[in-house]
Amino acid sequence: MTQIKQLLSDSQENIDIGSKVEGETERRTVVAAIHSPSKNLFLYQYWEEYDGLTCLMSGGLNKAEDELTALKREIDEETGLENYTITGILGSDIITHYKSKSGINYKKVITPYLVTLEDHEAHSTNKEADEKFENKFSSYEAIQNLMDKYEEKSGSTLKDHKIILDRANNYTSSNLLN
């Protein structure tokens, strides 16, 4: 596997969200904060049918797939974006513990990435049938507000995606100033 640069060395400890449960099924995932430096905007996914769920682009690793392969596949399938750079890993993994609607207890291990767009060129996507979201670009603050509204309305937490967006914003803001 190609070595990807660690962007934030000050967040090396994994963050653990939720309560651990005996017999959890582990699922490795990637989440990407996709940034457009020319406009200083981030891509988010908006799921109207799920009360306005607002999140970053994410997806699970398929069998025998490494993280980088999964990340590239998910970007292609969910965004169709073509001209981008995988800038690096945004700090430590984030681990969430949750129970699915079907009653399965999961331990989701998320590796957070920063992806930098060179332009907004995209081809049509190969979204799965149940992926009924819109990809949109907005400012860090606007996305955080949408995430807050969703959490208030649904009672769900988007803490993992908020942490990743915070890390991406802090990294990109400090690099824009340099």
C-alpha cells in the first residue's frame, strides 16, 4: 500500500465514541473531507429523505480492499470527481460503537482523509440504489450548522463527521495562511 502522509501529528490517540458492547462486528471505513481550495468550500452529502442528514463522503472497505483503494472507489462511486489529490490522513482513527436498525452491534473504525480538488470536473456516479443524496459544496460553518440541525431534529449524533470536518478546516485554514 502506498504510504499516505499523516497531516496532524497532534491527534495521535484514537477517539472512541459510544459504548463498547460485547461481540461487536468490526467495520473499517474511510471518511473524506473533500476540499476545494480555490473556493475554500467542502463537499457534503445531503440526504433529504433522512430529515436532512448532512455528512461527509464515506464508505466501508470491501473484502481484501485496503483503505486507499476503498477511498478512491468511494470517491468515484459517490462523487464522480476526477481531478483530486489525496492530501493525507487527518489524525488518528475515530472509533464509533452503535447498534444498527437491524439490531447488530458495530464497532466502526474510521480513517479520516483530506482530499484536495484541483477542479470540480466530475463524471456521472455509480451510486448504489439506496444512496439518494445530493453532493453539495459549502463553507465549514454552514456544514456544521446543517449537522447541528440534523442532530437536534433526529436525536442522532454526527460527532465523528464533525471531528473530521473540524480537523480538515483547521488544517486547510492554517495552510491557506502560510
